[in-house]
Amino acid sequence: MGRKGKLKNKLFLFLPISLMALLGLFLTFKRFYYGLGSVTNLSDAFPWGLWVGFDVVCGVALAAGGFILTAIVYLFNAERYKPVLRPAILTAFLGYILVAVGLLFDLGKPWNIWHPMVMYNPHSVMFEVAWCVILYLSVLALEFGSIVAEALKWKKVVNIFHAVAVPLVLTGVLLSTLHQSSLGSLFLIVPQKLHPLWYSSLLPLHFFLSAVAVGFATVILESYTSSKFLKRGLELDLLVDLGRFLWFALVVHLTVRWQDLFVSGALANYRPGSLEAIAFNLEMALLIGAVVLLTIRRTHRSKLGLFFAAMFALFGVIVNRLNVSIVGMLSDTQSGYFPAFSEIIITAFLAMMGFVAFFTCVHFLPIFPQEDHNAKAELKVQLSA
């Protein structure tokens, strides 16, 4: 590609990013100066909307790849997955930062976000979630700090991290497991409000299992997209293995979910053509579609097959979390909530900043291995196919 072509590509990316950044900053100012009512459709009848449903409930799940990959590499001693470990840690770290920023947008008094650190209420699920997120974000900061230390050639700091890596990772896995499931526990207090298709005493387990599945999906997607945008090799043999893990995680999640639906009799509340039925159908179509794609050997061993399977799994979990936090609540409140344009733009703005931060870190830090692991990897998979 010539110099003019590269310049056009940079302008193609720079202009929309700049416009989104300006719009996002303007709406951010408006939200914090004029309050929630100036930019949202939230109300007393429906106080949790897109910012909780997507930015927090979905955001925490999408960052699950960090604790899953660190557990696989450090606790199960699977060294071969190291090439995709650091991108997963970076994604998790940025994801949790965006979750915290999303909370600042959603809280009516964001300057009180530090209250859980000094006002103890161990009987509150939200208190437990807050502390787990704070502590796990600290763990991720230390894990990410070791990458920064390596880039700065601070050998002593790197050696210290290597010495405490296993207990640090174990702490992170424990904290992440607790709050991934506790997000589901938040909705156990609304049995009369949440639609039966999603309300269950097993919500904590459903949230944890779906987070494990989407963790594998995000690792596959970030590896694929980084290989495209950064012109680097794709660890195809590793991604094929992660596809197997994703398939297993989805099968376990769907098996537990459908067994719960049958045992609880929730399917009796399925009304064809209703908003809840359409949302439920979409959720299941995406998750089952991912399983089908990963079951077919040809698609499971191809770049595009893995990409689409991971996309289906990712959007399936996102739809599930939005169904629990928004769609499943609408029939009870009868508030007719739909996110305001400003809510959608601010969410897109935060997501865009996450992408920009990811690729900036990849450019300046040793996130991906220097050697091109993939020429051999692709050949190995092609020969075994």
C-alpha cells in the first residue's frame, strides 16, 4: 500500500474517532453539569437502564477473559497459552476501568463512589460486588504493571511479580468468580419484577457460566481483530483449542439454563410474539448458533469460523444480560423505557475509548510475543485438518 493509501486509512479512522470523542465529551459535560435527566430516559420507575445493563453488567462479563486465561496459564501450568495471555489481561484491565467509569456516569451522586470502602454493609450484595471489583481491579493493575515494568526494563519489579504471580492470580480468580456470580445475585431481590424467563434462584450460577463462555469468546475475537489491524500472525492452533473450551462452556451453560427453565416451569410464561419471547429467541439463537458453528469441524478450524462463533457467543451473552437487566423488567414497571440517544452515544464513546486504549497499549508495550508464532501454527492446523 502506498503512502497515499496509508494516509487515507488513517484519516478514515481519525475523523470518526475525533467526532465521537467530541460528542462524547460534550454529553459527558452535560450529564455531570445538568444531571442524569438531561441525557437519559431513566426514571424512578426504571432507574437502571443501558449504563447498568450494558456498561456494568455486560462490561464485567466481557472482561472475564483475564481471570480465565491467567488461571489456565498459572494455575494449570498451560504455558502454551501465554501468547494470548497478555492481551486478555489488558482487555480485562481496560474493561474494569470502563466499568468503573460507567458507574460514575450512572450514579446520581458519583462523588460518593468511594463510600463502600468505608461504609461497611456485609449483608448487601452490592457491597460485596463493589469490594470485589475494587480488589480485582487492583490485582489487574499489578498484572498490567508487570508488563509496563518489562517495557521500561525494570528487571527487579518484573522479578518481584514473577515471585508472587501464582498467589496474585489465585486471588484474582477468586475475586472475579465471586463478583461474576454476585452480579446475578443482584437480581434475586426482584422475583416479582423480573420476567420468569430470566428470573431464577440459579441466576448467580448462570451469570458465572456465561461469563466463562464469553471470556473465551473475547480472547478469540481480540486475537483475530489484532491480527487484522496490526498485521501480525494469528495463533490459530491456540484459538482452535480455545474454541473447544468455548464450545464446552456454552454447552454447560445452555444445559444448566434449559434444565432450570423446565424444572421451574418458566416456559409456561413464554408468549409467542411478545417482546420477551422475541428477546429470548434472539438470545438462544445466538448461543445455540455458536455451539453449532463450533461443532462443525470445518468452521471450528478456520479463522472466519472461529470469529463468527465467538461473535455469536459474545452477542448471545450481551443479549442475555440486557434481557435480565432491561427487557425482563419492562412488563412489570410498564415504564416504556428505551435508552435516550445520549445514553447510546456515551456508551459508544466509552467503548471506543477502550478500543483506542487497547491498540495504543499494543503499540507501545510488549503485549504480543515478538516472534511470529503463527506461520507454524497455521501450517500445523492445516495439516491436521
